[in-house]
Amino acid sequence: MTKGEKAKALFKEGFNCAQAVAMAFAEETGMDEKMMMKASAGFGGGMGRLREVCGSVSGAVMVLGLLAGSDDVKNNEAKKELYRLVQEQASAFKEANGSYICRELLQGVTADTRPQPDERTPEYYRKRPCAELVELSADICDTILQKYNITR
């Protein structure tokens, strides 16, 4: 199973877009699944359903930070490298979808910003591109990690 397939399956279990991508990489990051679930929870729906940056991209950014980030605040080279990876993730996602902004990705779908999550019904999954976006974002992240041989 690819990371994208795993993330898509998690999304279809009810995890939000950020959680699905981040949790697909829990083992690689060494982060406990429950902690990863909690840490990524607020990024769903484009950051708490504000419909800003797609949660699947935010989940991937969390993974990149955990695997390629530095714990030395003064290490500007490491920060620069991480930002380059983040921009590569966002650029590839945008190239494939035209945007990485949740509300733009959901054009044509009622995507309000009320804090109440939508019920996950068959209709929810049918009318939204989210499951496919989660799959793509996780696969892009995995490709970047493999391309640069980034491991914990």
C-alpha cells in the first residue's frame, strides 16, 4: 500500500485531511499515532474549517518538519532546506490541482466555515475531491522523502 493509499483509507475512516496524511507517516516519524492525530487535528478543513491551506498539504508539511526539520533554532541552513522541501510539496500539489487553498479546491461544493464538521456520508465523499487530494499529497510527500533520502 502506498502512502497515498494509506492516507486515503484513513480519510475514509473519518480522519480529517491533515490527520490522514500525517498519520500515514507516523511510523517513519517515530511519532505515536495518537499524538500525531492530536497534533494534526486542527489543520483539517484548511485550518479549522477556515478553508485556507488544504489540510492535506499541512499534514505533509508536518511530516517534512518532523523528518527534515532541525532542533537547532540557529541552524539557518537546515531551516532553508526545510522551507525548500515545503515549497516543493506545495508547488507540486498546486501544479496538479491549480491551487493549495481549500476553498478554491472545493469550488462548486458548499464549503462553509462553521466549526461544525460535515457528516461523513456517501454523498459527502461523492461530491468532494478530498479523498483524492489526501492521496496525492501523501504521495508527493513520500516522493520528496525518497528523492532526498530523508529518514528519521
